[in-house]
Amino acid sequence: MTSSEKGILIVLSGPSGVGKGTVCKALRDCAPNLIYSVSATTRAPREGEVDGVNYFFKSREQFQQLIQDNQVLEWAEYVGNYYGTPRKFVEDTLNSGKDIILEIEVQGALKVKKSFPEGVFIFLLPPSMDELENRIVGRGTESQEVIRSRMSVAMDEIRMMEHYDYAIVNDHVEHACSNIQSIIVAEHCRKDKVVSKIKQWMAEVK
């Protein structure tokens, strides 16, 4: 890819517990040139999560100020917490010719699609709804009330899959990563990615 070509924005979404974070972590190992966009959130850090690495952890007041200053590309309130994507980092990365992946909730992804309709939107699915519930329960961090809420929200989110370009079942992390990499390669080969270069060649021939 030449420096004149913009990078591709990849948006990865799916219901809570489907394994978005695990897949993105694996992608960092097998696709080191893919830039990972760190989201901001008001939810409390889970065990082992690091500020600025997993998320930028903000208070509700701090996050509301970011919204007011138009410093988030998208934001959504999900199960009582704010989530959002820092705008400038995404735009600077794309303009530098590098691909960037956003791991965000469905509400946020649909907002990003309005600003970046040329983005590549991928929906990550669980092997089954029973497996999804087992994964949420297995975290050991959620109350029964929160689990029920997340499962209800998951059903609503899966119904929004029609707004995405691709759907991948996360039965095995390695398989899911391989599919995402294949999608990225295919997207770089779309004719609209090189049409301006071809027009320049044609003009030079004339």
C-alpha cells in the first residue's frame, strides 16, 4: 500500500461475552500492523485490565465533557455505562495509510457507519445462545440480574446484524482471526481502492 492510500477502518461488534476482546488480542499477535483503537468507558475496570491499554477509564463527568467537546467519534450508553471512540486517533491513523480496528458495541458501530460508511463492519457471533450465556456466567463478575439484562440486550443486538457487511461465528479464536484477516485482504483488493491510481495511469498513457 502506498502512502497516498488511506487505511481501512474495520469495526468489530457483537454481543457482550462473544469474545471480541479475546479475538482482538489474538489479532495483535498475528496481524501486528493492524492498529487497535482503544475505547473510552465509564465502567469499572475488570481484574487485569489496564487504563490506556484495554480502555481509557473515565468518570461520567469526564466522559460527558468529551462528548461536549466533540472528542469522541461515537458514543453509546450500554447497560448503565458510557462507551466511546476517540475521534482524532482514528482519523490520523487512516490518513497515515494504516488499517485500524474498532472493537465497539452495536449502538456505537451504527453511529460510526454514519460517519464512515466506507468502513468494513464485521459482526462476531457466538456458536449458540447457550454458549454465550455460559461465557458471561464464566466471567464470575456479573450478578444474575446483569446476566439476564445482557442476554436480553444480546438478542436485540443480533437482530441488528443486517446492518453489517460480514458475520463470523467465534467457535475458535484462531479461525475467527483468520477470517478477519481474509476479509481485510479482500477489502484492499476492491477495485474502488485503486481506481484513482488506474485513472492516473490512463491519463499518462494519453
